[in-house]
Amino acid sequence: MRRFEAGYVKCVKRFFGFERRYSVTQMFCDLDLPIFNTVIHNAQVRLDSSVDTHNNKLVKHVFHIW
């Protein structure tokens, strides 16, 4: 996960033209973007919600095993 986070930060810096040594915290505040942990958390919450409301019993069973 640390490599994904590093890639996320690197892509955001490059896309928006920030210097390599610019503060990551300040960059995300300036851009009003979520940090990596928030993106992952929100994706997990959406997945859990989607599985809970799914009509297919097999899908529910597979995801509730984890």
C-alpha cells in the first residue's frame, strides 16, 4: 500500500506541477483533494455498502467470508 500511496502522491505532484520537495500535506490542502488513506477508506465503504445491498446471495457470501 505504501507504493500505491507514493505513486498517488507522485502523480498528483506531476499532474498539477508541484515541485518534488513540496509539502504533501500543503499540496493536498491547496488542491482540496483527499489524501490516499481517505481515498482507500471511501472506496472500502462504497464496496461494503454495495455488497450489503446486492441481491445476489453468492456475492454477499463471498464478501462476508473476508
